[in-house]
Amino acid sequence: MAIAERHDTLPLPVFDRPVRVLLVVAPYYGDIADQLRAGARATLAAAGADVEEVAVPGALEIPAAIRLALRHGGHDGFVALGCVIRGETTHYEIVSTLSNRGLLALGLEGACIGNAILTVENRAQAEVRADPAGEDKGGGAAAAALHLVALARRFAEAPRSVGFVAGVPPAASDPGRR
């Protein structure tokens, strides 16, 4: 059992234009997925986000589904929802490692992803983490996606200087240069 610890959270960002978020849910453990979904949807509703949802068979398919959605555009952010519970074989390590590695790779490419693929030792841990009245990992993942969307929009709107003025000959833009 983990010791209760205080975690600081950022307030939800405020958006000046609509945010479209795709929930990608692996309902392998249906009751856990329902709890994660409830927490994510509540957080997204509080931010005024438009939400679409798709289901995939398991956690390994979540990164691929997000990549497909990225290819076709239309979503500002993504929330990955699923659960992997340790069993008797090494399958747990494969699924938890590769699903999270896939999400990390997409995030490093610029996708705004909140990750609530729970990787736990047992069902009791999953229930506490998924419960919106408990640790609310679904809500936390939705908040993370929203913060990344806000950051991406901030950086996209920032003026960029490339060191020259386009369309102006070098002599005109830099009097010291001949």
C-alpha cells in the first residue's frame, strides 16, 4: 500500500477556441476502463473540450490508433485509457513497456497525449487509481493532454525570428554587410 502523499496539480488551462480531444479506450478490464473514462470526460467537460471516443482491443493498440487519428487530423489532443495487470507471464512487461514507448514516441513527435494506461500489480491497485473519487488517473491524463494542447498553441502562436527578412536583399536588411 502506498503512503498517501500530497501532489500539486496545475489549474486547467483556459482556451480561446474549441479543443477537440480523442479518447482512445482499451476496455479489456471494462469496469476499470469505465472509471478512467468517467474521470477523463469530467475533466474534459470542465475545460469545455469537444470529445470523441474510440475503442481498441487492448493497450498495445492505443498508440497505433492515436497515430491513425494524427494522420487524418482534426484532434488537438489525445487521452490513452487502459489497464495492464501483472499476471504469471512476461506478457505484462511487453504490453506495459511497448504501449508506453509508443505513446512516448508519438509525444516526442508533437502529439499532445495524456497517458492513463494503468500498469499495476493487482486489481485493487487499478480500482483505486481509476476511481474518479480516488486517484482519478483518467482525469489526470485528460488534464495532461489539455496542458500540452495549451502549450502547443502557445508555441505555435509565438513569433519566430529566422535571422533575416524574407524578400529583402542582404545589403538592404544589414547596412554593415556588403
